[in-house]
Amino acid sequence: MNSGPNLILVGVNHKTTPVEIREKLAFTQVKIEASLSQLVSSPEIIENIILSTCNRVEIYARVENTDRGIQLLQDFICDYHGISRGNLDQYFYSYCDNQAVEHLFRVSSSLDSMVLGEAQILGQVKDAYSTARSFSSTGMVLNQLFEKAFNVAKKVREETGISERGVSISSAAVELAKKIFEDLENHSVMLVGTGEMAELAAKHLISYGVKTVYVASRTYERAAALAKSLNGCALDFESFKEEMHRADIIITSTAAPTFIVNEEMISTAIQKRKNKPIFLIDIAVPRDIAPEVNELENVYLYDIDDLQNVVNANMEERQKEAESAMEIINQEVTKFNYWFSTLDAIPTIVEMRNRAEDMRAFEVDKTLKNMEHLTSDDKEAINQLTQSLVKKILHKPTINLKKKTQSHDGHIYLKAIRDLFHLDD
Amino acid sequence: MDKISFSVALFSYLAASLGYFVYLVYRRPLVSSLSGGAVALGLISHTVSIGLHSAITGHGPYTTSYEIAMFLAWFIVVIYFLTEWKYKIKDLGSFVIPLVFLVMLVSVFLSKDAGLVPESEVRFWLTMHRTLSIIGYAAFSIAFAAGIMYLIQEHQVKSKKLGIMYFRMPSLEVLDDLNFKVITIGFPLFTLGFMTGSIWNTKMDQAFFSWDLAKTMPMVIVWLIYGLVFFGRMTTGLRGKKAAQFAILGFVTVIGTFFLHI
């Protein structure tokens, strides 16, 4: 497609490479900074960006020659970390041109992540890009490519549900809480039992704005300690049943062998709350809350299996959304390729215009010298006339050349223009 | 001219209804914006149509059955816009605008006969009665849409089957709050409409409460239903699913009453 310099990508990720290899190949921030300048000083490499996260090490580059470039980058990664190439060949993947573009779009849109749709990767790609920019190892093509990748990621996020659904127990619980209560800020949570997962879920809720936290445990000291760390207040285990109406969200995680919360207790609580909803999360095994509680109006009870089912369903949905995300990515890859393929024509177009402008300026100068009787306004008018004439004449050839360079015989047109205008003299 | 703008409004609402439905299922932001634009266009031509029609007939848009239905649809759109501006519930349009379209469509088949135009003093009470009742009904129709959305969302959360609508619809709290707010606006207006209607009746030399059972009883029932929701919320905490169910029941009764009256 492209006769000039090409885009390539060389890397390893969590799908191709076990962690014990990945960790050896990872670049720390300091190593990245050193490597960027080292790579760009090679005559083969025009631009490069290094992306190194715990799940992937990838180098994106624009090189003079695809095959040589790929070899060079693979050698570089191995040499830099002092590992022999032979053992690693099986792990590397490499892509060029539109495949490399597609890969980057997939990575930044989190389609290539271990947890599909996770938000972290986009930030990591952005960091990699800004580091490379600050070391001037990027140029027009990689700048355009990465900026585009960020737009694509945003579009995928907005137009598909790829990141919409929580894929951990605590995020699914927070999502449910937000579908029941909207704004969590004015709501309260009560922990009954101080299990690790309950604590995690509570922290998650607090990070979404929950301000009031009550903690009850059979051992008051543990309740007090956890309450302190969550900035909440500890309750005596015996009294939590009377206080349940105060909480909008109740998370139970005790080691009790039987149900400790029954229908009657919640029924009383809901009456005291004047029917304001209660969201009960029972992550204890065996369960703490009698399942019939869910039958009560304005009460929503989820046990650990319910939450796990939600998580599984969400995973499947993300998988489905990934398909619509791929549609967006394919469209954007085509658009980017269009832009990339017109690049070949640009130096020729610039030269062609410069050549014409030189001729015009020379001829106008020559003519005006012999026409001293003209006013400066007249001279300016002649200048403008000739300028727009040149522009008009070159307009169609410019457009057509851009179009033609995307076809297989594009280089013939470029050569023809260069010959016809004597650009290579 | 008023007929042309009426048709523009009718088709804008139809386009917006379809658009909002597509948005609900396929989530394309552009479709949502286009649908919003179609509703705006609909409201503008709707307003023009009402204005021109009133200019031609020489009376307000609350005299013939056709006008009343059209005026009701207009108020629903206005309240919808206010709600949308305050709550930013994008998918409310999927439930409200089809209703607007239906009311508009039905109005085409309704009588355009003004009947006897009563003398001015009586006419004042009749105008008050109809305008206030129409605004009340419009508010109730938003409560109806919020109620349906509430029941859909509530069913998802309760049954633990979290489908596509779970993610797209707003939270139960927001829907319940919306339900309450519009009934809080609609109920007093409807009550005033009811009272002015009775005054109109007395001015017409009839009893304060004309016991035309077929006409008055449904109104009393509507009033009782919304009154129950209105006062129930404040006293016993009638909210959530029950409030949503009452809002739907109330609106179904409203539709019945509406057809009895026109």
C-alpha cells in the first residue's frame, strides 16, 4: 500500500507470553526514557513510542523498511534486557501498517485487555505517548495515530456498553446501589460482620460518596477498629437489629451458622423508614439473611451467588459489546489508512506548488519591472491574479494525486508528476 | 396553514418516537439528539398550529374536543421538556413522546364542533376548568411514563435479571422522585380544575355537584387515586412500586374520563 516509510509494532502481551517472561521484558519509566532516544537515533527508525504495562510491552514505530524494522526492534528489546533472542521468538508478535493501527485501536479501547473494557489501559497508552512526545521521539504519523486512538477509545466507551457493566463483585454491588439510590452521597451503609469482602465493598461504596457508615461485629473491638478505618461508627452486635432502619445499604458477612436477619426484622425496619428502599448484600456463606426477605416491597436482597451471576452476565455482555466496538474500530482504521496513504503525495504536492510559485514570482517580478507607470494597487492586483491562477491550475492535480496515491499504481502518478515538473533536478 | 403545521408536529412526534425507541435499544447518541430536535420542531409547529387555529376560530384551544386533545398533547410536551431539563432522563422520551403522538393522532378524529359558546362570565369558569384540568392531566401523563419506567426497572432489580433496560434506565430513586414531583404539581391543578368545573356548573344553573354519574364519578375516582398518592406519600410513606402502580392506574382512569368528557 505504502511505498514510503511504514508503521510497525513489535510486542508481547498477556495472551502470548507468561508473566515470568513479561516481567523480564518490561521497561521502567527510566528505561523508556533512555530507550526512546536510543531508538530514534537509529537511521532505520523515524518515530517510536514504547508502551510498557504489566500486561504488555509494545514498541510502535515508523521505520524505513518493515522487515528490517521488526528485526531491529525485537533485537533491541532482547539486547536491552540482556536476554538471548532465540528463546523469545515464539512470544513476539509483530504487525505492520493497518494491522498495527488496528492493534493500537484495540489496545487503547481495552479490547485487548485481560479484563475486557477496563479503564486503566487508556491512561497507560496516554502516558506512553506523552513520555515519547516529551523526548521528541514521535513525529507527524505517530502523533496522528495516537491522538486518533484516544478518540476511538472515547467513541467505543461512549457508544458501546463495553465498560458499562461491573465485572467484580463489589463494582456490581455499587452499580446496583446506584440503580436503587442514584446518588450515594446522602446514603448510609451498615456492615454486619467484618469480613474482608464486606470491607472492600464498603470502601467501594465510600469512594462513590457514601458518608455514613455503621459497623457491627460480634467482637466489639473489631467493629470499632474497622469503623475507625472507615470513618464510621461502631455498633454493639445486639443493637444492630434495632438500628437497621437507619441504613440504606446493609452488608452482612458474619460467620453465623444460621440466618441472623429474618423477614420480620426487615419488615419492621422498612416500616420505620416509611418504605424507603433497603438494599441488602449478603456475602456470608452460610447466608446471614433469610431469602424470603427479598419478597418484601422496596427491599432488594442479593447474596453472593446473585452477585456472581450478575458479574458473569456482565462479562458476557462486554463480550457482545466488543463486537460492536470492533465495527467502530474497523471504520476508524479505514479512515486512518486513507489519511496515511495520502501522506506519500504530500512532499510531491508541496514541491510542485513551490516550483510553480517560484516561476510565478519570477515572471511577475520581471514583467512589473518594465511597467513602472502602474500604481502599487495595480501591481498588487496583478500579483493576486497570478497567485490565484496558479492555485486554480494546481487544485485538481493536487486532489487527484492524493486520490491516486491510495491505489496500487499510485507511485506511477507520483513519478509522472515529478518528471513532468522536473522536481528531481 | 394550521393544518400544515399540525401535520408537521404530528410527523415530528412520530419521528421522535421512533428515534427514541432506536436510542433506547441501540444507544446511538446522534439518534437521541435528532429525536430531541424532532420534538423541538414538533413543539414549535404545534404551538404555531394552536395559535393559528385559535386565530381562525376566535376562541382559545379548549373549546372543541379536537382542541382539547391537541392542547393536552402540547402541555405534555412542555412538561416533558421541563422534566428533561431538570432530570436529564434521556429515555423518558421513549415513553412520553409516543403518548403525545397518540393523543395528537386521536385528536384528528375528534369533533371540531364548538357547540354553544356560553356567555362571557360562564365562559371564564369553563376556560379555567378546562385549562387547569388539561395541565393536571399532562402532569399525570408524565407520572404515568415515570411509573412504567419504575416498574420495568424495579422488576429487573427485584428478579435479579439485569437486562439491557437495567443499564439504560435511571435509578428507582430518580423515577420515584419524578413520579412524586409531577403528581405534586398535577394534583392541586387538577383539584382546582375540578372545583372551577363545579362553579361553572352552578353558573349554568345546575347544582354545584351535578350528579351526572357517568361524567362525575370517574372524575371523583381520578381525584381519589391521585389524592391517595399525594397524601399517602406525605403521611404513610406510600412510595416506590405502589406509587408507580397508582400513577399508572390513575392515568388509565384519566383516559377513560377524558373520553367520557369530550
